[in-house]
Amino acid sequence: MKIMLLDKLLYRYVSFKINFFRYTKHGFSLNSLKGIHRGGRCFIIGNGPSLVPEDLDILTAHNEISFAFNRIYHIFDSTSWRPTYYISQDEKMLLGCQKEVEDLKAELKFIPAELEWYSDIKIKGSTLFHIENCDFNKKPLFSEDIAKKIYNSRTVVYTAIQIAVYMGFKEIYLIGVDHHFHTSMNSKGEIVVDKTAKDYFSDKYNEDKENLYIPNTDLSTLAFIAAKEYADAHGIKIYNATRGGKLEVFPRVEFDTLF
């Protein structure tokens, strides 16, 4: 009975924090980001095998604003580039690299509040956001108020797009988003292995892959479709500037023509 009572109290406490999240210090911090890059452009950096330090050096040379994720720090030894904004929402991955993420330098680091509440993952200096799950078998909803919630999907790139749109960016370019893995899962839950593919830009990235989630490219495709539909309806351009890969939802542009 005591355990059931504690569970109910915890549920009510967390529900209260969720309903009033926008009025917390993190909610106010997120609210202050609305429109701060109005009309600008940004680069969302995936961790695929096509990502190379030379392209990141170009972003640094041109003072481009960028978003990066998870274990991007494995490329830092090869470039002076550092992301403007950092995001991670992968519980299993963060459990293996909290110290590295804390040491990573970025203007803001975005982490789901739920990881702190439920998994005791605390990244010092991070800005928390409330992440709300959708039906993963359907296209996710798109948040217009990240101070209230960000909708979850099978790819952190979708979270970055929601934040970027809230910040006012009108042009969003993806690089290193190969959307193709050595081992992935399809919408039927079947494991798909492509021996010709490489998962990430560095073999060190997922040395603990037996402990990590298996990416589901069928379901993440739904998130990209949702992002494109929202962007098209609101005058926002999203381009895929990845060198190769298999993401064909967004129109492609050659990275080298952008500078």
C-alpha cells in the first residue's frame, strides 16, 4: 500500500510539473528563445559516416549557427568547430557519456526533463525541456511552443528542427544525416543488416552498441515527413546537404554551393 501511495504521489507531482512546465526557470529560458534568429539559417549536424571535419571547418569559417547531438564530441580532435547548440534525448547513450556531455562547450545544451526526473540523468548547466511522446507508428505532431513541450520522435533531428523553427530560422540545412545504418529496424520490428553501411563518422561512437537503441529508419522517416509538411505550410525551407546517404524527404543541395 505504501508503494502504491508513493507511486500516486510521484505521478501527481510529475503531472503538476508537466502542466506548469512553461512557468519553471527552464520554461522561461526556452520562451526567451522565440524568434531570436528570425529569418536566419542554421545547420543541423547528423552523426552519419558522411560527416567530415573539413565541412565543419567551413561552418566555423563562416560563423554559421549549428545544432549537434549525442556523441558528436568524437570529432572534436579533428576540427576547431564546436556546435552552437547541443541536444541529446537518448537515455541509453547519455548514461554512457554524462561527463563528456557536461564538458562539451555549446551556448545551450537541451536535455529532456524526463531524463532527470525518471532516470536521474543530470547534465550540469543544461536547459531542460518537456518531451511528449506521440504514437510512434504515425507522423508526430510539431510543437509551436517549445517552452510548453517538444514532441518526441525516433530521431533527435526532429527535436532540433522544432527548436530551430521556434527560434525563427527560415532556412535549415542538414548535413551528416545519412539515414542509413549498418544495423537498423524496420516498421515491422525486424532487424535489417546492411554490411556495406557504416553507422557513424567514428567507430568509437557506438563501441557500446550492444547497450544502445537500434535506429528505426522507417519511423524516423515519418518524422522527417512531418517536419517537411510543417515547414512547407509556414514558409520555411529545409534542405538536405548531406554528402550521399538515403534521406530523400527534403530537396537536396550541394553543400559546397552554400558558401
